[in-house]
Amino acid sequence: MDIHIPQIRRAVHDCSERGLYAAAKWAADFLLHIPPSERPPPSHLPSSSSTGFRTSTPTRNHGHQRPSLSFAVSDVDDSNMLTEDVLNVHDDIYALEEDFFLAGRESFNSKEFEKASHILKDCHGPKARFLRVYSAFLASEKEASDNWTYRRESRIQDEKPVNQKLPALLQLLHNVNNTSPELEKNEMDPFLLFLKGLILGTMKRRAEATECIILSLTAYPWNWSCWLQLSAMIEDPEEWSRLAKHLPQHPTTKMLALKILIEFNAPPETLDEYVNELTELFPYSLFIRSQKALLAYHHRDFAEAESIFESILAVDPYRIDNLDIYANILYVEQSRAKLSDLAQRYIRSDKDRPEVCGLIGNYYSLRCEHEKAVKYFRRAIQLDPTHLAAWTLMGHEYLEMKNPQAANEAYRRAIDLNRKDYRAWYGLGKTYELLDMVHYALHYYQRAAALRPYDSRMWLALAGCYRSLNKFKEAIECMKRAQMSADPSEISHFIAIATLYDKVGDMASAATHHRRCIEICRKQGRHLQEYAKSCIYVAEYEINLYTTNGPSSNADLKGARALLEEVSESNVEEVSLAADLLRKLRGLRT
């Protein structure tokens, strides 16, 4: 871990200078939770050389030709593009720009993005150039969002905000340094590569964006914002497998792998390997512990996830990261008192954070005050239109209020933000099922099941749709998939599968599943009322088998008699039916 400490310190400084405050905060949090005994205080800010990115004057290699960025992603590992000669920057050239950079950064910090971009318009240094274009990018994104909101519900409104200035920003990023061959080297600055990837990704030019992001990460792996941008562009586990081989051998690569595989509901044994490796490397990291909590949450081990989140908040009681997940866990476990205490704690510290508004919305939802819950989820969205959890949870509330149209819009906005959010796909399925549009519901449930193949709820929803469409064989297959990842002692799945087999005329398979239901109930000492119908079905199946095929049928009449006597001697509602079948059974024996 010692070799990473100078790099993490440098990342806090470099990301903060460029206005990448989320990445700087993430790196600072990592640094803070390394014990002081293993984190000696620096006498000065470490040199950038420890990250592979330096700001000192290089020795020129006149024989080196700067390669083009237009190459296939598969060639990244074999290229020599990110050489020190390309990454280094000539400090003397940009010393006079420092005052402009400081003024621009202060305007950026005041969220005066257009002013910051204007101040830095004549600067060519890599930091100033990054901040200039990044400021212009944020200003243009805000303008596009404001214009879209202004045209809300009008006929000319687009499906989502469209930033028309992105091509000009991309061109600006390419052209600023054309005045000097020495300055052209900045084009390989890892932060400028990240910014180029960000703009290309927003323009939906995924292949080019991915190329730039990988180049940036290879040169500077501690920029967490860059990793998150790569994560947002990965749509399935297969795509991640293809890209992973081109990424640097670095702890942050494993961190992203863990994050992505959790999102795609990978098998626990695969994820445990990453968790153990990262925990050994950073044993006190709250980020790693939060990923363990997310892993438990996605595998529905809510008690374990709650315990981990409580231990995290004991160390950092004001931590906001993943607060929405912790609130969801308390909601599912009906922990109203804990949810109330958590909401009150964060209201006192910062009530205008979108995460806190979402937390309050969860509290009101648990109290079945759905209109108040929607109010706070909408407030969270006003504070941060990209707050995914708020859109999804607001959709849930609208469903509870029987407002499928509003729920539909909320879920679709959530999918626009993250197509890997299975909850939004699942919510859309429930919305269309409520509208009795089963074919649409089936499509969205299929998308949810593709993202959560080990979640029994997805397969149960699919089975319900197929049953409504009288496609009983498909419903049986879905129920079997649900059974694979459900509690083995859950008898409702066996009864549902038995009912479907009965509908397709496969009485033998139906009886087999009813027998399994009887075995589970007896083993757990359940009341006869829970499995009386299964007893009747199995007994009737054996009687009919004997009636149809005679003594050669191997019908278990003795077992049928025992089941019927057990039911007839009880006080369940199937008593009379059991008595009739017993009389029929005695008639067969005579």
C-alpha cells in the first residue's frame, strides 16, 4: 500500500485543481482512512512522476513522433503512446498563465462557468485548457437542461436535453494547441484525454470515448471520475470482459470491476475474490466496506448490509455516499425508528442535499404518506436532475398512488440516466401490467431479468405475464428459474409450478411438486392448512392413476389413504373432499 500513498496524495491535488471535486473527495477519503502509522505526513506535495504524469521539463526525444489517437481499442496495451515525452509538460511556457488560472478557478468554484471559460480563453497550459473547456462543457450542459425544462410539455420538447454545443467544444479541445509543436504534446495530457472522452461519451460516440478514457486511465489511474465515466459506458458483462484486458494492472481497476460486477449481479464467489484482495490492500477503506455492503444488499442479505453501513457511519457519521441504499434497506426491513433517526441526523447537517431529500422521501413512504414522499423525491431531482434513485423511487410512489402515467415517465427518466438500473425496468413492467398491457410488461420484465438473472422476483414477474397470456410452458420455465435463486423452503413456488403443470395436463409432474411441498411442510412442522390441498391433489392423482391403468399402474394407494386420513381427521376446510375421496378409495379396494 505504501507505493500508492504518494499517488493518492497527488490525485487529491491534481483533481481538485481541475475542478474534479468528486474524484478529489474520493481520493482524499481513501487517504484519510489509511492509518497514520502507514501514512507518514509528506514534507511537500509529491512529484507527479509517482503517478506516471509529470510537470517537470523533459529531455526531448527528437526521434519520437507523437502518434494519432485514432486507433482501435484492442491496440491500447501494445502502443507506446503514453510515453513520458508525451505526458510531460513544459512548465516555463505556462508560468505566466498562473494568475489567469487562479482567477478562472475561483470563478469555477463560484459556479460562474462561462466567466471561468472566458478568463482562460487565451491560456494554452494543460490545466488552464482543461478548466476552460470543462467550464464551457458544464455551462452548455446547464443551458441544455434549462432549455429542455422551459419547453416541458410543449410539442417541441425533445425526449431529453440535447446539448448542441458539444461538437464545438470537441473542436476547441483539438485546436487550441495548434500554434506550437511543443504545445501539441498537451493533447496526451491524461486529464484532457478524460475530458475528450467525457464529451465524446455525451455525444454517444462510444468507441472513440472508450479509447480516450482507457488512454487516460493508463496514464493516470487515480482519477476516479474517469473510471465512473468508463463504467457509465459499459452496457453488459461481456463488454466489460473485452475492455478489462486493456486496462492497467492497478487497484483502481479492481475497484471498478467490483462496482460493475455488483451492478450486473455477478455470482458471489466472483465478487468475494475482488473484495478480499482490495480489503487486504486497503483494510480500513470505507469505500471498500461500502462495496461489501452493496454486495450484501444486491444479494438481499439485508441484515449483513445494514450491519456494514452502521459500522461505516460509526466511523464517518456524516457520510453521504450510498445513503440511498442504506435508506432502502431500512425501508425494506420496516425499521421506521432507525429511518426516522437517520433522517433527523442528516436534516440537521444538510437538508438541501438530494441524498437527504431521498432519505426523507423513504421515511414518508414507509409511513404510507405517498404524496409527501413524492414531494421530497421531486425536491431531490430539482437539486440534482441526475439523481437516479430519486427518479426510481418516485416511480414506485406513483405506482402506490395508482398513477401509472406519472410512474412511467419517472422510470423512463431513470433508464435514460442508467440503462443498467434493473429497478426502473422492473417498475416499467409493473406499470404496464397495471394498465393490463401484458406484452409491454413482458418486454420490460425481460430487460430486468437480463440485468438480474439471479433475482427470483424478475422470474416470478415473467411467469405471471406468461400465465396471463396462457403460455403455461414458458411460465413453468420462469418459475423454475425463480426457484433456483429463492429460499428452498418456500412452498409457494412448488404450488405455483404444480398448478401450471396441471394446466398443461402433466399431472405426474404436478403431483411431484405437491409431494415436495408436503415434505417441506412436514419437515418444518407447519400446520396442515398450508399443505392440505397438496395432500388432496396427490391422493386424487394416485386414485385416478389406478382407475385408468389398473393394478399395473404402480399407484400408491396406501400413501393416498394416509394423506386423506390425515386431512379428514383435521378441522381444515378440505375435510369433506377428503372424506369423499376416502369412500372412492374404499370402493376401488372392494
